[in-house]
Amino acid sequence: MIRYDKILVSIYSPELDSYANQGDILFLSQKGDSAKQLFKPRRGTSYFVALSDGRKPSAIGVIKTIKDGITAENLAKLDCMTRNKKTAIPDNLEVYEKIFRTY
């Protein structure tokens, strides 16, 4: 599996609607994620969630180069763990691969 050396991470800045902890890995929000308690995303826009406890929302993130890289499978596992999914790896790994290609 391909290892990617860039990842989207959060910067904590409530003024910029970024509520995730500094340095948390970010991923596109999924069905069931909500930012309503903290901010209202503009219509037609997406936001990110931190892949950590609480899946805190973030309107922005920065690209960070990571030393050993990460695979799409590892990102998928982290996403599933934070969403309390019963499966460890989703069937649609190509979605995670596509995210990395956009960085």
C-alpha cells in the first residue's frame, strides 16, 4: 500500500471556526458529524473533523509533512475508531486514497 507523507492537520483558532486541537489529523466530515454547537458552515461548503475523541469541527487546516508517512488504510482505521464503527476497515478505501491525492 502507498505511504503518503502529507496530511491535513488542525490549527486551533475559534476566530477562524477551527475548534480541533492543534495538530489533530483532519478528515472531511461524514454523515452524523455536526458543527452546529460551535459554528454554522456556509451553505454549499464542507468542513473537517478531527480524527480524535469528540471529532471536533474545523473550517480550516494546514498541510503537514510527516516523517514516516501514513497509508489510506491507517487513516480509514483512525476514522472508524473515532466514529465508533464496528468494522475496523471500511470497504471503500478508495475514498481515503482520493483524499490523499488532493493534498
